[in-house]
Amino acid sequence: MHPVKQTFSWLAGLLLLLPLTVDAENSKDFGQFVIHYNAMATDVIPPQVARKYRITRSQNRGMINITILKKVLGSPGQPVHARVEVNAQNLVGQGRTIPMREIREGNAIYYMGGFSVANEEALKFNVRARPQGTPGISEVPF
């Protein structure tokens, strides 16, 4: 299999697992854009995928994945560049910023960030995204 197709297949498989890790709804509609979001423990990521995307596999690490699509009639949407900021807060109110990096693969654009998880702590996330060329910021808490 061609390396790009193989990587895309691994990533597609990974993305299929992601909804199992968060609540059932993992996208939010904002007018002409849809923000897709997922967070998961990194120990379930296949080693090949983790190496390619520089993800540390561990039961004490998590990752968040954000994609912003512009709605296009008759298509699943057009990936767009955006300014993406993610903050996480545990149940006792301790907060942290999760550094995000843009990943481009073919026509796909998505944003990934890694974070530590202490003692199976529960985290609440707040995603702030501003698609390129738009004045407004969209927020997604989950």
C-alpha cells in the first residue's frame, strides 16, 4: 500500500476510535463551519501512528484532535486553517493550556495537542477556534 494511503488508513482508523472516548456528540455547528473535536488516552494509538505524529504513547498522556470544516453543499466540508487554542481544567479547578500544532496531509488540516493526565483525572476542555479570514471566535466546551 502507498505510504500516504497507509498513513491515511491508520489515521482514519484512529479517528473512528475517538468518538468512543468522549460523549456521543463530537462536533459543533457554527453557521458556515463545523468544529469536530476528540480527546483520548494515547496508549491506544498504534505505535506506527504515534511515531509518525510524534505522539507519546502512555496511559498517563492524552491527546486532543480538532478539525474545522467549512460547509460546502454536496460535500462533507472543506478543511480550513484556523487559530486554535485549547485549555483544560481538572475537577478541582486547576487549569492548563494545551499547545496545539497544525497537521496537513493532502487536503486534510487538523490540529493536535498532547497533555499529561495524573491519576486518571477527569478534564474539561474549552476549544477556541477562529477560522482564517473570519472575525469571530467559536468556543466548544466539552
